Amino acid sequence: MNDQMMQNFLLKRASLTPDRPAIYFADQTYTFSDVFDKAFHIAGQLTSLGLKRGQFAGVLLANHADSAFIYLAFQLLGVKAVILNNRLTAHELAWQMEDSDSLFLITEELFTLKSKEMEKSLPNVTIINKEDLFNSPFVEPIVVNEMNLNEVCTVMYTSGTTGFPKGVLQTYGNHMWSAIGSALNLGLTEQDCWLCAVPLFHISGYSILMRSIIYGMKMVILDSFHEKKAIDLIENEKVTIMSVVSTMLTRIEEELGDQRLPEHFRCMLLGGGPAPRGLLEKCMFKLIPVYQTYGMTETSSQIVTLSPEYSISKLGSAGKALFPSQLKIIVSNGKDAKPNEAGEILVKGPNITIGYLNREEETAKRIVDGWLSTGDIGYLDSDGFLFVLDRRSDLIISGGENIYPAEIEGVLVSHPNISDAGVIGMKDEKWGEVPIAFVTIKKDMKEEEMIQYCLEKLAKYKVPKKIYIIDEIPRNAAKKILRRNLRLLLNKNMKR
Amino acid sequence: MNDQMMQNFLLKRASLTPDRPAIYFADQTYTFSDVFDKAFHIAGQLTSLGLKRGQFAGVLLANHADSAFIYLAFQLLGVKAVILNNRLTAHELAWQMEDSDSLFLITEELFTLKSKEMEKSLPNVTIINKEDLFNSPFVEPIVVNEMNLNEVCTVMYTSGTTGFPKGVLQTYGNHMWSAIGSALNLGLTEQDCWLCAVPLFHISGYSILMRSIIYGMKMVILDSFHEKKAIDLIENEKVTIMSVVSTMLTRIEEELGDQRLPEHFRCMLLGGGPAPRGLLEKCMFKLIPVYQTYGMTETSSQIVTLSPEYSISKLGSAGKALFPSQLKIIVSNGKDAKPNEAGEILVKGPNITIGYLNREEETAKRIVDGWLSTGDIGYLDSDGFLFVLDRRSDLIISGGENIYPAEIEGVLVSHPNISDAGVIGMKDEKWGEVPIAFVTIKKDMKEEEMIQYCLEKLAKYKVPKKIYIIDEIPRNAAKKILRRNLRLLLNKNMKR
């Protein structure tokens, strides 16, 4: 009973609906049959290079149809993919390769500088560019016809609050249940087509690939996000669902102007942190069907999503835990929070990671009785809807008052002259910490004006003590603000 | 890892979408919130009567919204429902109650004759009519907030080769995966509404109730099938999907005449045995979207279904195993059959029963390495599509009900005057098939007497329509009845 065997997802899908479109990339459409043929051929080439079932192997790739084929070849072979974030430095990447005991790295010429650098500290690792892989000989691969849902499919590293990255183990079952939870909430039709303009190396992108295979649904892959391209693809490829983070949605909303998205488009799945209320309101006004979600690498993508019928009445909420999953808020004494009382968000369900690679202690600490401590702060309103306030590490405590940076950032970007904002805490003798902001502006503006604007919208203790105008707010590939980089900036500014 | 905990399905659904319509019955619509309130109240009344978590308890009910509420109350309490077929005789029902050690029977006044009769042979069983149950005091129930997917939810009896019925154990996980497999094939939209005109005590009906809860979808319950009522409901209640067996579909097709079903209707899910090709062609002509399926109590409803894109090109096929499941054909030497070669159908997947209640030996014989031997005969064409040739060589399917000859033969030879018996199916315009018996007698006896004897022991649909007295029942060396010889005899008799 422990084992839950299921046919290899790609094999199954290629057998069920071989002729349906599966992947669209760079003006080319691949059916599920095509995708299987590609992945099978690559599996044979990986076999000739020595990759074997059960191994961990690194993958460092850009957003491209080839990357999807390579990921799926790994699944055919039962090789566990350590999926690397291509924006990291060679130093960070090498660390993850070593931590996961990966002996192979599949990458591409685009990242030659990084891989050359990595090579120096990874003498035992075979590094292969996809360009060479695709010219390698083919050896009939041993395909995993049936796999166990408890088997590890992918590993993705997250930093989290502690600083050192940890490899999050995602099983086939985690991915399957994530896809099921999403379908039970959003529904599923033969017309569905999901636009992937987020990185495939993130769970946000990889989960779209898994849904494509499990649902038998077309996915459109963009090499990188561009608002105009995205709008064109939604129109021309009949995209019905798109995954976005706030900054992407802002750019789409602005690019649209007076335009509307076409009728067939039914869901803008918004993740990657709490969204500014102003943006949600603008989207509502333009009839952009935004579904707020909450999720993380450890939950194999969204775990909390706002049901369609509440998108307006509960604007700003991330919704309720998807059908297979559960959610609760715990206050400092370990008890369940009361409605509207903020505390730590805990989640449970079959989409939750089985743990961190080689980190049993950390796993046991973070996952107790199936409940994952997310470290994030939020509350449930009296109807049980989740409102995410912020990540715990970002929490600014000033004179005993909790300050959530996202709230201040939301206010700043609601000003027509401010395009982006990031807020951090600064040590302060009197208050412990005070909030400090960094902004990018569209039009020249004085600091005093911005502070005055905040004073109108926020309690005085939340108003930034200092606002720096910079060229760009540092964000990671998932568009999350890199607050530690802001902290470095702050230190530099202070020393001057 | 063995346990897979999930929130109680009804609790979860009532929390996610309380205001969506859930059940429509007799001009009344109940939301999921209403359904929860009803089930919760009944759970409290069942508690006051003494039902407790983990028990098996019988349920003998008609198609009615109340029955759905009672089934769901059982789920809230974690009581395993032994779901009884209300067409069976008191004798057959009492046997199933004893076999499952059920100490409670929830029934209704409609079945008073049967339950009074059952009472005689079940001195320790508390029999409660729903009419009394609904007037019972309420005691705050202990609701199972989280349940294990491996836990048994329902037991449904099927006969089989041995003659004696066996209780098929269906877990919460079995029902969940069955619903998932169906959604991944048929899709799922907010507009979906499933018409249940098949019995709720069958897996065909009960599985619609489970889908309603898991999907958050409205189901329409009909007390009994009537073609005109069904067509009206499809129109007025905006039904999109309906489960049917051939006889029901024939009556709908005939009733329609030159009419068409409305545009919103998208799927006629056809189960209960191979369909006549003529009927499928007539439906194609009238644009009735028929999806042939194959499934059984042991697979918790459909396990093989024809995908929409093949409904015409593979007319007559039951399709391929649903996404979570697998299928193979085995020939007599135990090897996989070649394409187009007929053999026994084996199925595997998370929707397959964990076994037969208290029948470990039979379970071990029927389920090997996760593969269930169905006893049914079929072949896969060169594209891998299943064509079911015959349900278990001897199985008789009459109006969607399975009739096992061995069971009728057992009843016949239990009469002191009858020495041997053989039963086969005869083609019938109305029912598809009806049972016909051949007997050898010890003492002169009239056909009417034998039929009267059967009526006392067997559900009416199982009683042979004709009983022939012959000199010897043809048997092979292993004493197995040669049913094909009986068929020849029948043809001879018919020609006279």
C-alpha cells in the first residue's frame, strides 16, 4: 500500500492523445507524440553519456522547448533533475551541484561563461552542452514504464530564512497532486492553453510543463517575459491561462491601455508574493480575470488560490487551500489563530515536499505531522480566506509594532510617478528598526513629496524614514525583491 | 508515507464553495452549504442512535436527495456504508448484512416489506427508517475532520463466478482517483451538471455523488429513469453530462425523434456493457455525444473511456485506460496478447479496490501485483484501443444490472426437486439480455413452481424468464457447464 505505481506520465499522455498540441515555442508546435519522440531520443543520448536511473544530475538551461524535452527525458530515465536557477553565480551553482552529489550537468552554450567557471570547482562533474548532447550517439534507453508516486522527480534549491540554500525534493506525486488541485479549482477544458513566461527552472514554470502532460494541454513557452509578446501570444495562440507575478501583471496592464484581453482568456494566475491592492483594482476595472495564489517551491506551486466566485468580493485574498490541501494559522504559543489574527501560515497536503535533500534535521523541524511551517505571516478572515501579509524574514518590528514591507511598497507604487519599490528595515536606536524605501521613478520627484504621499496613506510609524531613488529594484528570476541586496545598497549609502 | 491524509471531502467542499448548487432533486436545489448542514444534522441523529466511527452499517435506500445526505453523514462520521441494492430480496440483503457484520440498517418506509422480512433473520440488527431517523434527537457528532485515503468509505456487493456475493471495499482514495481520472479525460467546467438517473446504490450513481463533492459540481438526482423526464431535466437544469446504460440511451434516442439535445449537453457517458453498434450509429447521426466506457464496482466506476477526439474514428471501442490507470490483455499462457488478439482484460490503478471484505484468498487470487483480473474478454486494436467483446463469458447484463448465472443456478438447485441447473442470457429487445434456465429434476415439477421459488429468493430481474427441463446439463470433464451448448439448445427451442 505504501507504493503508488502509475505509468510514466509522458508515456501515458503520448498514448492517450498523441495528436493534440503539447508545446508551442518560437513559431513551432509540437504534439504529444512529437514531444515523446524528442524526449525518447534525448533519453537515448543521455544513456550513451552514462546517465542512469536514480542518479541526481544538474540541469542549467534557458526557457526553450529543448529544456522541456530534456526535463522529460530525465523523467523517462528516472534521473532526478537538480534544476538550477540560471541567474545564480557560478559559485552558487557549483555549491548546489556539490550538495546534491550531481555527477552530470546538462547546460547550453548560452551559459558557457558560467559553466567554465563552475568546471574549476567541480573536477568530477561531466558538463555537457545541449548542442553536444543533441549530436551524441543514441543508445536504446531503459525507460521507466511505471514509476512510484513517492519517487523524487525534481530538486529545486531555495534559500529561505536561514541563508544556506536547501534542495527541496519534489516527487512525481507532489507534481501530480499539484496539477489535480489546480484543475479542481480552475477547471479544465479542451480549449485550455497555458502561457509560460516565467522560468521553467522555477516551480512556477516547471509546474506548467507537468500540467501540460497530465492534462493533455498545450503550453506556450516564452524565452523571457515581454508584455507585448505575451499579449500577442494570448491573442494568436488562444492562450486561456497565464502565470504571472505582480511586476509582469503591472506591465501587461499598462501595455493594454484601453485594450481588453480576448474573451477566450480566462485566468491570470498571480503568484510570487502579495499583490498591491491598486494593481488588483486596475485589473478588475479592465476585466482581467486575476486569481491570486499563494505557494512556494515546497508546495510544488500554488497551494492556496482564490476561487472564481470570490475574485471580487475577496479582492486581495489568496483564497483557500486547494481541494487536496489544508491551511492553518498558528500564533506564537502554537495555538490556532482566531479569525483576523495574524500568525505563521502552515500548510499540509499531498503536494507538499517530502523534505530537504540530505537535511533531515531541517526537514523534521519544518514539517511536523505533515504540516509545513512556511515562515510566512498571514491571517484568515472570518470566512476563512487567507490574506498573506509578508514573509517572516522581511518583517520590520518598530517600537513593538509589526510593519510589513509589502504594504508600504503597495502604497509607493500606487503613486503615478513611482514605477517600483522595495522596503527594508534599518536598525534604529530609538525604535529598534525603522522602514527605509528604495524606488524607481517615471518622472522626476522629490523625496519629501513621496514621504508626504505616504503620510497620507499610512500610519506614521510605517512611513519610510528615508527614500532612495535608484535605477532598478533588485529582483530574482521569480521577480521577488532581493532584500539583502537592498541592505547592501543601504550600507553603501550610509557610509558615504 | 503510507498514510495519505486529506480533509473530509464534504467539509472541504462546503468550506471552498458553500454557495454553489450541489444537488437538485424534485424541484429543489441544495447548495453545498445546505448539503453539509443536512449531512451534519443526520450525523448527529445517527450518533444518538449509536453509530460509531469504523463500524460497517447497511444502507437500503431509493434514489432521493435524502439518500445522498445519509451517505454523506456516514462519511462525516467515518462509518463504512454497506450500500445495498434495493432490488434484491430480503433473503439476499440479510446475507450481505450478516457477511459485513453490520449492526445497523438505515432504510425507509418504502422498503418496509423487505426490512420486516430481513428483521426475522437479523435479530441483533437495529433497523431504522429514515422517517424515524429524521425525528431522532441530535447529539453533537464527532466529525472526522481528516481522513486517510486508504480508509474504506463504501462496500458494494457483487456476485461473480462462485455464486456467493463478495463485498467490494472502496476507499476514499479509490473514489477520489476515480473522480480525478474522469475529470482529466472529460474536462471540468463551472457550468458542469451531472444527471444521475442510475441507482445511487450502484457505483455508477454513487460515483456521481463523489464527483459532485470533489468537483464542486451540481448533480441532478432522478428517483428512477424516465426518458422524457431526463430530456426535460437536461434542458431545464442545464445538464451537461449524463451516465447511461444502453437501454436508457435507446429510450432517449427514440424519445428524441427529430429533436436534438441542447448545445450545452456535452457527454453521454455510456457504461454497463458493450453497446450495440446500431445504437452508437443512431446517436452519432443525432449528434448525441456518446462516450463509451468500461468499468465495474471493483474499479470504482469507469476506468477505460474513449477520449472525445476518437468518438467517431474508434466507434465501438471503450477507449484507453484513464490517466491514472493501466490496462492489459492476457492470453491463456499468461503472456500479453498481440494487437487484435482477444484475451482477459486486466486493470491497475489507484481507483482499484483494495480487495473483498473478509475474503483474503479471493482478493489475492484476483489482484496480483496491483493488477485486477476482470474476467472480461476483449482486445486492443493496433492503436491500443480496447474493444470489450464480452463481459465474463457467463455474465448476463440486463438493463445495466449484472446477473451472475452461478447465483441463479445455486438458488435453483437448492430446491429439493431440482438436481442440476444451467443459466444463460438470451437477447432481449428491451433489456439487452434476460436470464434463461435449464434444469434437470428429481420429481415432476411445473415451470411456474420453479419461477415462484426463484421469486422468493432472488431479485425480480434475476428470475429466469423461461425454465426448460432437460435430461442432462451439458458439462465438460472438469464439470464446468458448457454454456455454448445451452445456447445451441436455446436456439433449437426458439425455432420450434
